[in-house]
Amino acid sequence: MSQPLEGVRVLAVEQYGAGPFGTMWLADQGAEVIKIEQPGSGDFARDLGPYWFKNGESQWFHAYNRNKKSLTLDLRCDEGRGVFLDLLKTADVVVSNLRGDVPEKLGLTYEHLKDANPKIVCAHLSAYGRTGPRASWPGFDYLMQAETGWFSLTGDPDNEPTRFGLSVVDQMTGLALAYAALCGVTRARASGEGGDLDVSLFDVALSNLGYPAMWYLNNGYVQKRMARSAHPSLTPCQLYKTADGWIYLMCNKEKFWPALAGALGHPEWVDDPRFKTFKERFEARPIIQDMLDAALSAKTTAEWLIDFAGTVPASPILDVGEAMENPFVTDEGRIQDIELEGHGTYRYLRPPVQAAEPAPANPAPKLGQHTDALLAEIGYDDARRDALRKDKVI
């Protein structure tokens, strides 16, 4: 059985994290992602530490670039532009992950490319968009979190403004880029016409405010940080104390309150008028917190997780190492192996989208690893490739 995206060819003019994360998801599902890199240097993420494999390659780079091909090409010169247009005729998508004003300068928009391939989809990822007063601005994940309110929602109320623990805006925007690319391909295959699609870090961060944005826009309510990482409207849904630490409960349906009360040996809570519905429980949140802290302190977190399994939504609080060693991760095949030349085997997290056919498992490419093969495929013989290499075009 073929991979879901087999037959889709993507030319990726990308760098760093957001764009590469999105195109890696396409590659994981069988798309041929050709990472176009500057000759001699490549994606600067190749030099990001602090951890390296035995062959000197960046583990950071490998985290975002598996299952891709690498072609070195200088897009800034006329010869490089000609090579790019020849490749374009074989492609479905051009992905760019650049400052907002750069795709126009490099000629990566549909207007510049449609004559070479009318069906080409041009999917652009930038910090603030390709138009408007910030089109030329650089921008990165944490800046977006700060400006779109995330810092004000993360952490405990008495702490300083706090970023989310991962570069989640980068990664969500990468996924939005992959989604945009596939939307464009679907339209192009149906209509014969490509076009431009845009996503930005700022717009993705802003749009993910979701219901807090709705509450402010329609009620003027400004959501603040909640103690113990509590949900802003549902109770019980927060951290609670156990005999040896913490547990997170998330009783986000009415049926889970009686399930929790029963598991804790307090069936009388079910009919208590103070706790009958979400509304009453929300108003009684401080009372419920004290009740649950007292009840849960009778056992360890591990013991409660056994009692709650499958009936009460609950989770332990793990650090990254503990998360990697979680039996639900290790025993279910969520960590897999890749062979890397000059290093041996390294471990990585399995792609979360599971199809009938296992996802490919190829390490991130070496700089320019596939240049000769890809150019030979479109008719560039040895002499022509040698000339391009001599002129530092490839």
C-alpha cells in the first residue's frame, strides 16, 4: 500500500523550525520534500546545538528534517533561477519559510511562477504576513506568544509573564503551512489552477486564543492566569495534591463528577446542591479544591492513577525524561530508531499520524545529498552539473 501523500512533490525554501516542522509532516506521509539550501552553508539550523551526533550533525536539525531530500541551489543568481524553474515543472508545491518581503524578492509567488507551472501552489510562512506594515519584520515564536496574550495566560498568577514551555507557535504554524499546501494541491488538481496561500506566526498565535478571545470581544472579559493551571470555567480541572506530589484531574463532562466522587469514596458529593452542575462547581471551586486535596492525600499519585484508570480523566505530572520513559510511550512503539551514517542508531518520536503503511524512517539529509540525482532526473548531465558546481550555483 502506498503512503497517503505519495506522488506529491514539494520544493521547500525553508529554514529553522516552523517551516521544516510542517514539511516534515508532509514527508512523514510520503510526500517528496526537496529542501532547497544555499550552497556551502545550508539551513543555519544545521549548526544549532548543544547536542550533536557522533558524525557532527545537529540533533536539533534532525528533529525537524527527517524523510526529506536536500538540494543545494543559489536562488539569487540567474542560473540558479533557471534550475529552479526546471524543477518547478515537476512540482506540486513551493513552500517558503522566510521574512514576509522575501518571497517577492526571490520570485517565489504564484505571479512569478505560474508561467512555468500554472498548477503550482505557493504556500508562504512568515512572521507577520507578506503584506501590511510588518511585512519586512523578522519575528519568532516567543515574540508572538508575548504580543498575542499567551504570556498573560501561562503560569501562576503571582509569577512574572511566562512563555509556553515549547516553541508551540512555530509548530502550529508549520502544521498550518502543511494544511495550506494540501488545500492548494486539492484545488489545483480539481481546477488546474494553483495560487498563493499564506500563514503567519502572528495569525496562528492570535487565532489560537479561541474562547478567551471570544469572551473579550463579546463581553469585555480579560482572562487571567489561573492558580494550579486550572481551567478558566470547568471544575474540577486543575492540579491537586496527593500523598507524594501532584495529579491533574480533568472532569470536563458532567458524568465524571459522580465517577470521581465514587472513586474517592464520597458518593454524597453527587447530590450535594453545591456541586450539582458545572455552574455550581465553578462557584464552589475553592471548597472543591480543599476537599479534593484532603481526599487525594490519602494515596500516592501512582495509586490514584490505578484507581482512576478508564473512569476518571487523570494524569501524572512528568518531566521530559519521565515522559520519554513512560511505559505508554515505550511499550506502544512511540519511540523508534533511525540509522545514521557515521553515528549508528538514534532514537526519535514516531510521527503521530498513523496510516496502514508505516511511515518512512530516513534521517535528515546531508547538505546537498540529493542534488546530483534530482538534477539528473530532469536532464542535467554530468558536464552541466559540474559547470553549475564550478560557478557555485549548486
